[in-house]
Amino acid sequence: MRWLVRLIVLALAVAAIREMQDRQQKVVAVGADLSEQRRGLEAAESEMDASERSIDDAASRVHELDARIDALELEHQGGIPASLRPEYERLVAEHNDAVALHNNLIARQRRLNDEYKAQVDRHNARVAEANSYAAASGPCSFLPAWIRTRVCGEGD
């Protein structure tokens, strides 16, 4: 009879060791994945920062052109003279191009922000998964639920 008890204890120990090895592999895989995701988040943050600087530059250019156009219009309230008309039209066209660029950069920034949010959500989900592995790593976690509640005082 003792040999049967020893055999059962040995089988449980082997099963627990295999389970621990499996969990350890999962934790290592999750850790590597989280590191990769962190690098992706850092790259996305750098790209968003560069995009913000481009937006600021484009906005400055729009304001500069606005000021030049306003100055010409203020100086010639009765209408732009024919001699200045080509310069005025060039400034207006340049202003329109700068506004279009600014709007495109803002749209790009919104896309980058949406992608970044999705990356953060995936990262947070992976962190939650890693935390669940950590929470289920104690010695009681290897016991069936009906024994765990009696021996360890915890449920699933």
C-alpha cells in the first residue's frame, strides 16, 4: 500500500514539475513579447513627437504667410496693384499649400495616435495576461479547485 501512495505522490510531483516548466516557458515568452511591444511603443512615441514638430513648423509657416498676405492687403486696401498681383497670388498659393500640408499632418497625427492607442491596449492586455500567470504560480495553483479551497483557502 505504501508503494501506491509513493507512486501517487511521485506522479503528482512530476505533473507539478511539468506544469511549472510549462508556465515558466509562457512567462518567458510573455516577457519577450512585452519587451518587443515596449520597443514598438517607444518608436511610436518618437514618430508622434516628430509629427508634432512637423505640425508646429507647418503652423508657423501658415501664420507667417498669413501675416505677409494681411500686410499686403492692409497696405493696399483698395485692391492689390497689378505690379504686385503676381507676388500676392504666389503668396496666396503658397499659403493654400501650407494649409493643405498642415491639414495632412494633423490627419497623420490622428492616425498615429489611434495606432498608438491600439498598441497600448494590446500591451496592457499582455501585461494582464502576464499578471494572471504570476498570480497562478504558487504551490496551491497546481491543486484541483476542490482541494485548493480546503487546503489553501482560495477558489479559482
